[in-house]
Amino acid sequence: MQITEVKRISLNVVACIFFKKKKILITSRPNSKNYSSFWEFPGGKVEKFETDFKALKREIYEELQVYIFKKDTLIFDSYEYEYPEYKVNLKFYICRNWKGTIFARENQILKWVYPQELRRQKLLPSNKTIVEKLLNHST
């Protein structure tokens, strides 16, 4: 019997950690997506031929109707996470300044929480690592 390796789908995903008055923005997952009962940091998939920052800028405008700029956005962490269905390569950015008023364009719920409250939120499984790093960083 020959065993063949199944190639898993690998996605590049960018997310933005918005800080405002010592709180962090999290958003609900849309009902139409996997893990719809979970919270996440806003962002999304990097499209073909897109840089990570260009994808982040596009996703943030599509989801929240605000503009972010490279000079105000810093890479915070990156890692790989394996879900049963696919693998994601995650890059998290921190942003403290943006242009416009944050508005939920995809009918998602927006919630500002203190970093220490993140552990009590039902965040995506792939976000547990970044939550721990944020908590260690902010203390």
C-alpha cells in the first residue's frame, strides 16, 4: 500500500490589533464564515500579488471603513497555526493611529476590551498565542 501525502491548503492572513485608550478592538466573526460564534482581530486573507501591508490596509477599510498607514502600523508577531481543514500563516500588526471613525461595514459586532479581558473572550483558537504575547508585553 502506498501512502500519499495530502497537500493542505495554506493561507496567508494579516490582522490588526487596534489600541485606543489602553483598550484593544475585537470583532465578531460573520455568521456566514467558519467559527462564526468566535471573536477575532480585524483583518483577512492576503490575495495573490498583494503585499501583507496592502492586504491589511484593504481588509481594514473593507471591514471597518478606516484608513491605516504604514508609518503608524508595526509588525508585532507572526506564526503558523494549523486548523483541521487548513494551515494559516498569521501576521499581527499593531496600530494606534488611523484616519476615520471605525464602523462595522460587515454587520459585525465591535468590542473594545482591556488586554487582561482577552482571555475571557471566545477568540479564534489561532489567536491564543498572540493574546499571551500581548498580555506579557503589556505588563
